[in-house]
Amino acid sequence: MSRRKSPDSPLFQLEPVFPDFSFEIAAKRDGFWPVAGADEAGRGPLAGPVVAAAVILDSNAVPAGLNDSKLLTAEQREVLFNEIMATATVSIASSSAAHIDATDILKASLDAMRRAIDGLSVAARFALIDGRDVPQGLACHAKAIIKGDSRSVSIAAASIVAKVTRDRMMARADATFPAYGFAMHAGYATVRHRNAIDSHGPCSLHRMSFRPFRQDQEQPVAISAEPLDANS
């Protein structure tokens, strides 16, 4: 009876990857400082704006636990949001549903990121952008980083600020349009949201260029901004 030999390279547990400051340090070494991270939240929902944030971290006061906002709980995001706002230079911009419909979601997202970077009270000399594309018209050098929110702490910080800000905006929208449950799903295509759309039709926050609203022949007409009865 033969016995299996141990492999020359035994299996090992890969260590989890966390964002760090290496991209920022490399830019500084090349003579570009300060460095901003930029990210957006809300490209996928059926309703609401896409929100972008740009963040210049204080290298001496980087909040512990920064990571891709999608990997954090709502409570963790809120704590880190407050720490970022207290220690970093932050700018926020958004593109409305109407802006998204007039262009497209990619262009609207990149435009929001450009405005967020340009709006920083301290001008960035280099920007690290989450994703594949660099916004056109930036006043500084930039680099696009795929999965940047899990690789750069500056982008991770921007992802948290954008996510928390957008969630708060959609929670406020819930008071105006209570029938849709925006505070619960932030405009994403949940079963409850789709059922509300079937019952009440779209409102002015819905992205009419997105399915299921976009039609081959014609588009539905948005209802008014008058609050609906949540129990209706």
C-alpha cells in the first residue's frame, strides 16, 4: 500500500490584504504631495444620486481600520467617518439622477469625482482614483487603481465618506418619499423597492435611464415630489 508524499510546497493560508500608504508614499517620492484618494458610492441603485468624495489624509493621523467601505459594518463606517472628518481634508460632490440620465452613470460618477477633487480646500498634486478611469479635466496628476479602496488608505477613506454621505442623503429622502423605503435600501433594487415601484410608479429620484424604467418606445412619467402615504 503506497503512501502519499507530502508536497514540496504545502498549502498555506493567505493573509488578508488591507489598504496601506504605499501608493501615497510612491507619489511623494516622485515629488507629488499632497495626495488625495477619490471614490464614489451609488453607481448601482435605481434611485438617488451618485456621491463622490476626495480625501487627503494626515500621514501622522491616519485612522486605524480604514478599508473598503463595503467590507465594514454601518457602525464601523460611522465611527471612521467621524475620525476622517476630524483629521483629514475632505471634499464631497454628487451627481443627481437627472444628471445620470442626461449623460450616463460612468460619466456622472467621474464628473462627481472630478468636482470632489477640485473642491478640496488644500489642492491635491496627485489623485488616486478607484477604478479603471481617471476623470477628465483634473487640475492634478492622477492614477486609476482597480480595487483601490482595498489597496490605498486614502481611497478607502474616500469610499467611507462617500458611502456614509449617500446613505444619509437617502435616509433624508425617505421623509419625502416614504412609500419607497429609501432609508432601508438606499435606492438599490431590493424586493421591497421593486414592489413599491410597481405600486406607486417612479418618483423624481429614480434613474429613468435604468431598467426597469427605460423602455424601447417611451419612458414612464415621474410622479411629483409630494410625500406619499407609507401605509397606502
